[in-house]
Amino acid sequence: MARAALQADRHEYGSYDELLEDYFERGWTDGLPIVAPTPEKVAAFLDAAGLEASEVIGEVPTREVVVTAEQAAANAVMAGCRAEYMPAVVAALRAHLHEKGNCHSTTGTLSGAAQAVILNGPVRSELGIACGAACFGPGFRANATIGRALRLVIRNVCRAIPGVLDRASFSTPARYQFCFGEDEEDSSWRPMHVERGFAPEDSTVTVASVMNMVSAVDFHSRAPEGICDSILGVILSRFVATDRWLGDGTNLVLIVGPEHRRFFDRAGWSKDDIRSYLWPRFHKDGKKSIGLGRPEGLLIVAAGGDGMGESWLLFPHLAWAITEKIV
Amino acid sequence: MSEKWTGLDPTSGPLERRDERVLRPRPESLDGHVIGLVANGLGRGEELLDRVYHGIAERTGASGAVRVLKPGVSVPPEPADWARLTSEATVAITGFGG
């Protein structure tokens, strides 16, 4: 249906191998092989999301770039997505391209920040998003390809190419993809998207910039206070980037693993109880020691697998974490 | 039997774009120039730029400064500040730091 309206230049090849080598040569991949973005596949992806090819998903004004649905679909195909992932990819792009997502900075920075894509709601089971054991790593098609689709758009459409507008000194493997879901079923807590004002039955994507990610390992504590103190130690050893323009909207993402969650559950601690414990401890001598403007700026996510007494912290680059509903 | 493959261009266009905007040539001297000072808000950047300006003014006879503080380190100046810069300053200095 959408095929006739496709606008992108078409390139003809005698074989898939020829296409792949040409895409590598043109710098249109992240260094890994891609699925060929044929007009048929791109049209099918647009149809799956109910989008016209020319629909604008967002913009990067500082780069004079407009991201269209067709470009998003082509890159989602290349990333290896299934067509039914496309609405999630579009929501991730809308979140990333939100003004306070500050995409020009988070993708151009010397610090090589990545983008964490966190899914909530029914979409996780519908698409098979991994939320539990090994959810940060390889082995899960939906995680890998939705995260990769965002990164390919950042590269191909938004021009964040190493040495061009990606000025990272080292960059990070998380820039290939970084996508996971909240383990709502294995948690007694309110899911993150509900805390952010969405209905439990909504499916959402949250995109958070990640300047660095650090684990808070604590095998010994058996009470929430001890685990929180371990997490606090990691938080205070780093900094949360912010500035006047971001105001008090900055976020820090805390991902709490099941070995820690069970002690919070046993003591009846909610996500808000964790914030209430940590927030005053972010202050020293009446002054805040990290760049979080509000307690709810600490986003808490249940994820990960059994066995390791650890939680993770995603320290932001200069951006808010933005949540978008998948439609 | 040979198979044919058609692939779509996934980019927003070539990296090298035709741009009608042309950089003005560097002035041979700063004598009489109004210097834009674009601070990004980090540390004591405004004070640093001010000192740089005074050093330049003493040596070259620059005739004034337009001071702009960006709303954040990672975003461009506000439109009104851009307008002040482009209408009042003839050269500009910006700072970097992290």
C-alpha cells in the first residue's frame, strides 16, 4: 500500500552479496551485515505502523535533518526487525528526537554516550522483549534489532558517523544496540511507565541517554538500607550531567536486579521508598551533590536475572529520559 | 538464473551538501571590530572570555563586545542571542571545556 509513495533513491544489484558490499562501501551500516531494505519490505513496515512514507517522525534542527517514516522503516528493515516491531521503533525515535532528548549532543559527544531503549507494558510479551536473565546482552531478536534500528537511524539519517558528527573519543559497544524491558511480571513494583503517568495497559518506550553504566554489586546486605547504601556509594562516585537548559528534568536510571528486589519486597519497600531513602543522602551540608532536580528523576526499573546480587546505574548524558506511548 | 535486488537509500542524503552559506573571510586585523563572546556556562568561562576580550582589545583596538551565555553547554544560543550576535558582532569567540 505504501510502496508507491516511497521517495528514497533506488539502487539495483545483481545479488544480495553485491548489495551488502555496496552498503558497506557507502558507510550505510554499523559494520555488521544488514537485511536488504527492499521497497516491498519497507512498504510492509510502514503499513505495519500505519504510517505514510513522508510522515515526519522528528527533526534534528542543528543538523538540518528531518526524519521520515520511510527512512525509519528502511533502517528498521536493515537492523533485522520484524514488521511488527516498527511501532516500537517509531516510538523510540520520537523519544530520542524529543527536544529534551537533546539528540544532537548525546550522539555527537566526545563521551560516546549511548541510548538505552526500555520497554514497558504488553508490547514486551507481544514482541518477545527480554526483561530477565541476560537482558542487556545478545540473544534476543526484538531487543537487538529495535535497539539497532534506533542506532542505524542515528547514523544514516541523523548523520552521527564517527569522525563526522559522532566525535566520540572511544565510543561504546552499547552504541550497536541497547534495549531491554522492565520485568513487570516478576516485580511487585509499579512499572516505570505507570510512574510516568501512563496506564498499565499502555505500551511505552523510554529512551535514556547513557554516558556510562556502572553496576552496584552487593552480595552481603540483607536489608533495603544496606543495598541502598551500596547503590548510593556508586551514585556519589560519579556525577549526573545537567545544565541550566535541562533544569530539574534530568534522570538517572537505576535497574534493580531480582537478588536485590527480594530484600526490598520482603521489607515492603516500594520504588518511592527507595527514592525517599536516597534523596536526602544526595545532599551534603545542605547542598545537592548530584545533578538530579527531583526525587522522581531517579527512574527505577526491575530487570535482570537471578544469582548475582547486583543492580545497575545508567548515568545520563545531557538529556532527559523521554517516554513515548507505542501507537 | 540471476536474481535482482533493489535496495533503498536509508540516509537523509549525501554528507557533503551544497550549502549556499559562505564563511566570511578572516579579518586581517581586529582593529575596530566588535567581538562576540559566546560562553557555554561551564566553570568560569564567562570570566575567561572577558579576560581574553580585554587582552585582545588592549593589543588590537577592538571596539566592543557582545556577551552571550548559552542556555546550556550542549545547545545553541537562544534565537534572540543569535540575532544580537549576527547583527552587532563582527567576529566571535566561543569556548570549550568539559
